[in-house]
Amino acid sequence: MTPNARFEFKYVLDAFGYFKVRNTIATHFSKDHISQSAPDGRYLVRSLYYDNHAYQAYYEKVVGENHRTKLRLRAYGDDIN
């Protein structure tokens, strides 16, 4: 593997597997300041990705370009003003 290579594994979990993993890793993490103040401990994350007319960012992702550019606007919580 090359230095700084990025990879990921994805798994399909049933409800039991989801809660087992969630409860196992929960002891290693703490909630961030936004979820701590949210009524149910959760909040919405909105992401807007930008690309050019030639879809350069899209095609760089599809072919697996390691040194690609991604421009993303992200908003957290319900207040997007």
C-alpha cells in the first residue's frame, strides 16, 4: 500500500449487529458540543458538493484519483441562516 492511501470497508448490518457495534464503540467516544445541546442528542448534517461543468470532481472520484480536489459546504443543525 502506498503512503497516505485511502481505503474503506463497508458492511451491511442487521439491527442487532448495528446496536452491538454502536454500544461497543460508544465507550471510546464522547458526544460533540452540538449533540450535547440537542434535545434528543442528534442533529442534522447537510452537505453540498460543488463541481465544474466538466464534472471534474465526479470523474476524479470515479477513477480513484488520489490527489483530487473536493469543495464542500457543510451545515450542522437546523439553523442554516
